[in-house]
Amino acid sequence: MKRALIATVFNEADNITRWWNCLLAQTVAPDEIVIVDGGSTDGTWEKLQELAGAAKTSVRLDRRRCNIAEGRNLAIQLASADIIASTDAGSFPAPDWFAEITRPLLDDPTVDVTGGPCPRSAAYDFRRYLEQFEPPVDPNVIPKGEIHPSSRNTAFRRSAWADAGGYPEWLTLTAEDALFTAGLHKIGKKFHYTPKAVVEWLGAPDAPSYFKMLHRYGFGSAEARLHAEYFLQRLAITVFPFLLLFSRWRFSHLAFRYRKNFSSAAGWLAGMVTGHRPPPGWKRIDGIFLSPEAQRAAGAPVAPGANPV
């Protein structure tokens, strides 16, 4: 069964060569690599063309102005394989990542989706500071409850992607993989956690970048209507800062911790007020927005005239 590796890139000129070398260093090579550049302006596209030209693996590149979800869907549409492994530039797969992330799909026909751990890179000193508040990922600890892999480290059957209606392109930028996997769970797809499939990611290099990232995540989560309880807690701390004193850090790093909560809450509020709304045909079922395709896969009634996404 053919296996494809798909990815999206955007303004990754500083890291594109290291990332590309990680793809070519895989112990098991994908049958094809499909990469969509979302409109880079820093030389990423030109460097990527140069690197791809020297590859022995089949490589297909596409460039167009698009958001992450559109880029992922386009890459999958351009691929011909039935098993799709996804990662992103700025994330660095271990040499055996592709073999491990796709292995359960080859070995067990009942598995639809796999995911692995994404520990932060040690490239930035800021990571060590952040670990005071966000402990590092232990790759060997299997997540409790449902598995919700990031699309920088996941693989799935093309049929599962189609049943979910693809990635939700109506989201502005982030949370596309969170809503995608939530939909896959809702329509009954079987997930498998693969601790040996490790993808290291750079994360934010400093506090300002980190706060911007939290704002984007909050905005996307609000659009997707996910994790409301978490962001309401961040909002409560923003409005009532004294609540920080009830955490285990109490008086430590108060300014940073407040900015951390404020950034998430501000992004979430912005997304609730100004974020995109799902297109016609999408329906919120049990707290999850489902595409018309996902509604059909779940056996839910679909509104007449609903358009596929």
C-alpha cells in the first residue's frame, strides 16, 4: 500500500534545509512527497525547489496563497497514496518517524489515524524557561482519554480524511487539526498512539513570539468552538489577576504568567467576536462542528442543499 508524506511550509528559509534533510534521512522512504508552500516571501520556495530537484524520491511541489487547512487538503489531493503522513516545516522528524507513524495503518486495517509525540526542540534557551510552567513531553506516556494528534505528527487513511470532509478551510489559521481530529473521533474513526514516532518542533524562540502564538491558538479555538472551559479560565485570570496567587507558583513570574493568560484570553475573545463562521451545511453536533461529509459518515441528517467543503 502506497504511503505519502505531505507538508505545508511558509517562510521557513532559515530551517528549510535542516527540515528537508530530516525527510530524506528517513529509514523508510515515502512513496511520494507532496509539499504546498502557502506563499512564502523569504526565499523558502526557491530553496525548496532547489532541494527537491536533487531528491531521488518522487516530489511534487505547489505554491499558492492559502491557509494551513487549504494547504493540507491540496497536498492530499495532489498525492496518490492511500496512507497519508503529515508534518510541517519547522518540525523535525526523527529518522524512523515515517516508518513508525505509518506502521499501525499497515499492520491493522481497523486503525484509521495515528499520532505521536511532539517534544519542543532544545534550540532555544526560552524552552528551558517555559518548562517551569509547561513540563516537557514524555514520548513514552500514552495520553489519557481521546488521542488528538497534531498534524505536525500524524498519519491517516485517505478514506478517513474524505469521511471527515477534509481539513476545515473556513478557519482563519489555527485549530484546523484540532477540529479535524475532533471530527474523526465523532464519526467513529479508530486512533492509535505511536510513542516511537517522534517529531521535534521549534516552538517559540522568545516570550513575544510565544504570546503571539497563544493569541493565534486562542483565536482558532474560538472559531472552532473548542476548549471553551480552558479559555474561560484564562479569561477569569485576566479579569481577576489575584487568581494567579492560587496556583502552585504563587508569587513567581507573575508578569509572565499574566501575559500568558491574557494572550490566550484575548485571542479567544477576538475569535469569538470577529472569527469566521462555518459555511452552509456545517452543523454543530454534541459540541463539535461537522462537515456535511462527516454528518453523513456519522449517520446524522444533512440539511438539503448542503455543499461539500
